[in-house]
Amino acid sequence: MAEDVEKAAEDGLALQIEEGLRKRFARRLFTPFARAIVQYKLVEPNDKIAVCISGGKDSFLMAKLFQELKRHDKFPFELVYLVMDPGYSEENRARIRKNAELLNIPIEIFETNIFESVVHVDKSPCYLCARMRRGSLYHRAQELGCNKIALGHHFDDVIETILMGMLYAGQMQTMMPKLRSTNFAGMQLIRPMYFVREKDILAWRDAYGLEFLRCACKFTEAASCGSADSKRQRVKELIAALKKENPQVEQNIFKSVENISLNTVLAYKDKDGVRHAFEDEYDLDFDE
């Protein structure tokens, strides 16, 4: 009896969450989600998309937004809700399953041993782990007949990456809304949460009392793994401080990678990685 009552309560919550994406959170979540898809042509007729779920708030919300998009049925496309287990604890894996059931998301879990593969790596284990995880997702998605994988990076991830590249790597770049895979023929990566704000994701999570994984990595306590997270946190704090003086700072950071003039940069690399410096052509058209 108690289990039946709990199941009924969960079913009711799932319906509330779906209704919320159509009404309460439509403008803040579904509208920017749909905008990115239309503007960057992320979903096209007859696509089969692997919606990659890590267990966190961003990827689970992305899955629900894809379900809502599918409900509109503008054109035919297929979805697979893919969870890669790189070596999660039993507790974390159980939480992912529980949240998937609560949200009515039919996940498919496949296992890898990525955590064990990087445990003894001293230099950049997080970078290696991320590359291996991405490769595993591409491989499994391709096996399932998918032509795209979708990741849950949001607007704040994008602008933070811009500043992190400038401040810590001496380069100007950002997360792209879509990328063609160089190692998996015919596969693309898409980021449909590109315009969704993190504060709105948090508001959605908290409105329904949802609890997701924050980070399931076994090694985040290690200094080498924590460095990237601490840098991102410092950049978050920097943006928040700047926003107090300039409310448009976040949009301006984003626009900075839309409004680049190659005539006003010292150097740039083309799509083939060839570097072009302003002094190379400075005197070519000079008329004495």
C-alpha cells in the first residue's frame, strides 16, 4: 500500500513537471531551448539523437525538454536517452535510475571502465577522462544508429568558457552549438541548452524539490582534478561581480565571440589551424 501511494505521488509530480515546462517555465526554459535548435539547426528531419544524461540537473532537464519538443511533432526524428556509467558508485547509479523513473525518461545505461583507466594518470586526468567519455558516447550512439549526440551545456557554461580561455589559456574560443566529429564519420555533437540560463535551471530543480548528482567523479577531491572546477568557480564569481556594475556583462561576453573583426586582432588561426598575423599582410596593399 505504501509503495502504491509513493508511486502515485511520483506520477503526480512527473505530470506537474511536464505541465510546468509548458506553462510556468516555458518562457525561461523551453523557449530558449527551441530558439537554439531553430537558430543553429540542431535538430533536422529524420535525425536520431542520443540525449546524453550524466545524472546532473542540466542533462536531465535537457531530456525533458527534448520530450516536450517531440510532443510538438513538427517533423520526424528519434530520441535515445543514453547514460554512460564510467564507474559510478552504486549509490550514484541508483540515484540516476530513480530520477529517470521519477521524470518518466526511458534511459539506456551502458558501462565503461573510464574511471579506473584514469585513476593513475597524474597529468590532466580530467581532460583525459572527458575525452574518453565523449568518445564512448559517440561510439555507443553510433552503434544505436544515431547521427547526433546532445550534451547539456548551458549559456553560463559558454560564457565562462570564453573567459577561462582568455584568462587561463591565452586564447579566444568558446563552446560551439554544434560540431562535426573528426573521429566518427557522420556524427555530430549538439548543445541545445545553449541559450538556457543556469539560474533558471536551478529554479526549475528547486520548484519540484528534485535532487540530482552534482559530480559523480571519484577523484574530484584530488588537487589535479579540482583545479579546473576552482577556476570555473572563480570565473563565475568574477562575472557576478562585474554584473553588479554592468547588468549586460553576460550578454556582452557572449556577443564578443559573435562580433570578432579579423582586421582588429593581432593573429588568428583558420579552420586548418594555420596562423595568420596582421603584420603578414600589413604592407601588401600599401601604396607608396
